[in-house]
Amino acid sequence: MDDMIWDAARRWKEFLDDRNGTDPLELTCRIMKITEEAGEAAQAWIGLLGQNPRKGVTHTTDDVVGELADVVFTAMVAISSLGADPRKAIHDVVAKANGYLPA
């Protein structure tokens, strides 16, 4: 990922720190925001499949992709908010996941 993405996560963390503080409740809300965004991704997928008979097809693949990207970015901000480096955290989890793949 290019530096703009990492910089944006840092800037959003700083913005939220300035606006909302950094107490445990605020950090809890930032972590819970990931679940909210994941729910929106699930809602978009349900809308893509037309699984709500009352609404029919309401979303596109692009909508789902956008919502999933929201999940990733929101998690990056939460990681940064916990004092960790999101770039390192993502690198470490990818290295771990790659270790499960057959050689």
C-alpha cells in the first residue's frame, strides 16, 4: 500500500484523538466501529443477493467492495489508536497467513 494510506490512518487517528480524546471508552468505540462497518458490508452483500424480498437487489459488487475497504481502513485507524503501527501489524498478519499456505 502506498504511503498515502498509512498517512491517512495516522491523520484520522490524530483527528479522533483531538476531537474525542483517547480514554478507554473512546478506544472501545473505535474498535466497535469495525463491527459497524462489517455489518454494512454484510448488508451490502445481502442487498447484492436480493435476499430481502421486500427490497430486492439494492447493492452492487462495487458497493460490497467499498464497504469491505471501509472495514480495513477503520481497523487500521483502530490499530493506530492502540499505539501500534498498522503497517507492521498488517505485515505480520500477512506473513502469518502466508505460513499456512502450502509451499
